[in-house]
Amino acid sequence: MGICVGDLVRSYDFNSRRDIEGPGACYIEGVVQEIVHASGCERYKIRCTRRVVAGVTDDTDVDRSYFPPVNGTPTVYDGLTSFVEKILE
């Protein structure tokens, strides 16, 4: 299931951590506004609706844009990014 403009998504700060609650939870939730080319690769432009840092909601980033690489982008460690997942409503 691909991620498209208009989708509600969760973008994790760390690829290996997928906690939604507790001290390991670090992510943003938001809506994909567009897909842009920036910093050498395709990236999701996500308008933040919720930010969680170490399990605590941080409202200061609401409406800020984040630009994580599109899933499947090669990493410097010979892997592929998969930081962003669609939130099923």
C-alpha cells in the first residue's frame, strides 16, 4: 500500500523504533501535502498535526512541515528507508 498526497501518516524518528506510547515513542503524525525533490532524493512533505517526543506530546510543532525520505530510498548503510507508515482510519 503506497503513500499518496492527502494520506494521514506517522513518520518515525528512528527506523528501528516503532513505539507509539512510552519513553521510546518518537514520531510525527500528519497529512502528506506533496512529494518533493530535496537534499538529493524524493521526500514526503508532511504537515504535522501531532508530535510525540520520548512518549510526550509536543504541540509546538503542529502545522510545521517535515520532509522524511520517501519509503524505499537507499540509506548510507546499504538499507532502504521505511520511516513513514499510513495511518488506517
